[in-house]
Amino acid sequence: MKILLYILIFLFGTIIGSFLNVVIHRVPRKESIVYPPSHCPKCGHELKTIDLIPILSYILLKGRCRYCGEKISARYPVVEVLTGIVFLIIYYKFGLDFKAFSYMFLASILISISFIDMEHKIVPNKIIIAGFVGAIIFRLLMYNYGFLDYVLGLILGGGILLLISLISGGEMGGGDIKLMALIGFFIGWKLTILVLFLSVIIGALGGAILVALKVKGRKDYIPFAPHISIAWFISILYGYEILNYYIKFIRG
């Protein structure tokens, strides 16, 4: 029975991932995510239900459009599989409650923003606003978790990156600042500090690897949203263990 639930959670994640692909493709182009229905971005042919089965359709179609034969971006199955795995891990760690659903919601926001940032070098305000609407709803549903802690997370997350941006003369993008504020409102100030710390380390390592592999130049734009997202995921899974270990290490 538990294995079946794991499978259902994963499949649910892939379905959400399929929707996220629509968001990733359309929002940067300022298109509606509702209308028109899903269609091939190359030939414009409306896709049938059989063309929209997460992961499976891509495999059966061998990565090509059924109607025009053009290649389908590998990003589509990658986002579907990634979302399914992330949802599955969240369920494994937290079960099924408001906290788990809030993390699944934020994971969806972060996956969308990360792929958009990698492709278009932007963090869309529309997705940030949707994230804050969801955050307020979850905070009201989870009132017993406290509220001040999360407001402090919002101020700390956005405030520190804003300060870095001011000191560096705008090197830190406004989208990253708003994204970090959103994350802080979801996870509270303690984990927000950890996310900030880890995102800098992950960003530095990721940037160094990309430069070493000559994928990016030293002056090229390197998206920070994916690094923030990875840091967030590590923090919600192991954050308090990491913080406790650090405190014990400091105390000797």
C-alpha cells in the first residue's frame, strides 16, 4: 500500500511538472498559461491527450512532434521527472500535511523560476506574486507554526541580498532578492540564514565548474536562482541537523 502511495505521489509530481513546462515556456513570452490549449511550439498544432502523458509521451514519440517531426526539447521530460522526484522526497521526509504541501508548492515555484532563469536570465514577477499568494494562504492554514518567525525570514532573506546588491552596485538581481524573500516567508529566519550561506557556496562552486569546463566565461551571466533552489531543498531536508552540528562545532 505504501509503495502504491509512493508511485501516486511521483505521478502527481510528473503531472504538476507537465504544467510547469507550460509555465516555463509561456510566462517569459508573456503568453497566457490557460489559452490556447497545449500545442507544438514549432508547428502550432494542438496536442491531443495522448501527446501530453508526462514522460511516456516523450519516450513513445522518440522526442519528436507527432505532427511536424521537429525535436521536442529534453527540458520537458527533465522537468517532469525532477518534479516527480522532488515531490516524492518531500513526501518521504514530511508525510502528507500542510507543511509538505507548502513545500511541494514552493518546489514548483522554484523549479519554474530556475529553468526560466537558466534560459531567459529573468525571474518573472508573476511567478513571485503567485508564490506570495500561496505563502499567505499556507501561513493562514499553518497558524500554529507561528507567524513572526516567517516574517523575519522574509525580511532577512530579501534584506541581506538587497544589502549585497547595494554594496556591489547592483550585481545581485532584483529577482533573486524577491525570490529569497519568498523563501524566507516559507521557511522562517533560521533556515533562511542557512539557505543564504549554502546558495553562495553552491553558486561559487557551480560557477567555477562552468568556467573550468568553458561552458561559461568569467564575465558571463550565471543564473543564481537554481543555486538558491538547491540550497533551499538541502535546507528543508537537513537544515536543522546542519545548524545543530554547526552550533556543537562552535561550542567545541
